[in-house]
Amino acid sequence: MRHGKLGLTEYNKEKATPGYTLFWPLGSTTVHLINMRGDVVHEWNMPGGPGNYAYLLPNGNLLAAVRTDQCVLGLAAKGGHLMEMDWDGKIVWEYFDHYQHHDFRRRENGNTLYIGWELLPKEAEARVKGGEEGTEHEDGIYGDFVKEINPAGETVWEWHAATDQEIEKYPLCPLCGRKEFAHANTVFPLPNGDIMLSWRNNSLIALVDRETKKFKWEMYDYRLGHQHDVQMLDNGNVLVFANGCHAHWHGPQEGSRVWEIDPKTKEIVWEYAGDPPYTFDSTFISGMQRLRSGNTLICEGRWGRLFEVTPDKEIVWEYVSPYFQKNPPYAGGNFVFRAYRYMADSPEIGGRLDADPS
């Protein structure tokens, strides 16, 4: 966090990527769309608090997860109610799974992927290594599943940590609890049907083969710092928000990083870090988006800070969310899980707003 000022703090019109930025403050019931000056140009009033975030589909509708009050396990980032809303806020599709958490994505074929919790069977629970001893959930240890549902809500594909993952191969961080194995926070679909997954509590990212359900690529590395928002770029590289959590235990890294990784060598080919490093530091939530200009939009979620950097790491646009919350668990914070930029000529905006967002 660099500033105490809220709203727009930086704008280089010549170098920034023009468009509209969407974000949903954690703890709020309003999704905001702002222009490059930080002015709100559209909002969606949601029927509940965020199951973390929302984003726009190519048809201009909003896909979101809303937190429900059923099946509350005391685990972070619960959703439960997936919904698609049109531009005017009318719900045009919805699906309930009260165990859904963190992430969800609409595939190109119209199906929806999402992450959920399920209690590990005792034989799978016995395979969980690492973590702080004696910190299991009162029910045992919860694991993750991924489901793909069609528009009718029918499950057409699924993946389960309990049966499809080599659990013992990926111990939990010794500083993390054992309530979950291992706190998945991202599901990212590829055009061929494979999916990328990210697990925070053991700093693991992996590419899951759709047919075999096994890992065809993985990076298990505590330097990721309990990462978020893993994604594959058009150039085949992997982009990830390396939070830097527990850096004092796992290595010398101070602050957070955005890394672009060559999956063949696992080398970092591009990095954004603060200067000095502690000025960019979000140990939880957060994410980024590579823009078509080559710039990168970064969400430093802990501080509600959204900013755009060039490939040379120059900050050319910055906005700090002024939406602070009064109620637990987000009281006093202006946290933002993720943010997305949409060009004025994009199908997501679809001519609904001014062609010049500047």
C-alpha cells in the first residue's frame, strides 16, 4: 500500500489501457463498474454479500457468487449461490450448492465450473501431511472438489481431491491449520477442457488433465507464498499472484509479487514487486489480469488497491477503493478479492457505455 488517499491516485492517459474496471468490495452488496477517472458508471445491487467476486460474461451479463447462510463450516470464502444477472440486475440463471467456495468460471460451451468443499473420508484424511497438529475441523478435514454443471444444473464432469490427488505428496505448510486440504482458491478452464487449480495452504498450482483427472503439470513451491489467481496466458506462460504469506518462514521474500512463469522451466520470466518490496504486500486474496495492451492490472486486495503497470513496471493507473465496511468479518477494511478491466469496444460492455472511458 503506497497511499492514504482514496479513489483515483494515478492516471497516465497516454500509457494506461482505456476501459472500465469492475470490482465487488468484500462485505458489500454492490458491484461497481468505474471508468478511468474512477467515476462509477454502473452498479449491480446484489441479494447478499460476495462469495468473493463477480465478473462480466461476453454477453454483458454478470456472473457472481453470493454467500448463503446454509452449511456454514467456519471456513474462509464461502459462496453457495451462483447467479447470472443481466445488465439491469435481473437474475437470468442461478444454481445453489451451499458448499461452493472461492472460485467459479463460465466455460465457452455455456457450462459452469466451480470449487466446493466435502469432508474427506477417514482413509483420505489419514494421508494429509503437515500443518499444525491438533487444528483439524471438528468434523475432520475438508477437501476440495471441482464440478462442471450444464445450464440445467446437471453435473457433467467432476474432480475430487479425495480420489484424484496424491494427497501425501503435497504436505500442508507447517504454519497452516489442518481444517482443509488444501484450500483451493482458483479454478481456471483452458479451451481443451483441462483446468488449472491453485491451493493456498500448500503453495501448489497444477494443470489437471480433463480425461485422466491427473496432474499434467505442477509447481509445488513455498516461494509462491500461498498464492492466488493462477491463470494461463495466451503465450502459454503461467501468471500468478504470489502473496508472500509466511515469507519469514519459507524464504527471504518480503512483500507480494506477480510472477509470469515459463511452465517448461518453471523460471520467472517477468515479475512485479514493490519498490521497496514492503510497499506491495497482500498476504491474502488478490489477483491480476494481463491486458491486451501488454500492461497488467493488479488487485492488491488487502488494501483495496487496483493499479495498472506497464511491462517495464511503471504504474500508469491507480485507484484505491473508498468502500470501507462496518460489519464483521470485513469491518474496517476495504478488501477486494479480484478486479477486471473491460475495453469500451469489448463484447462485455457491448456499447452500453461511453466509447471513451477516459
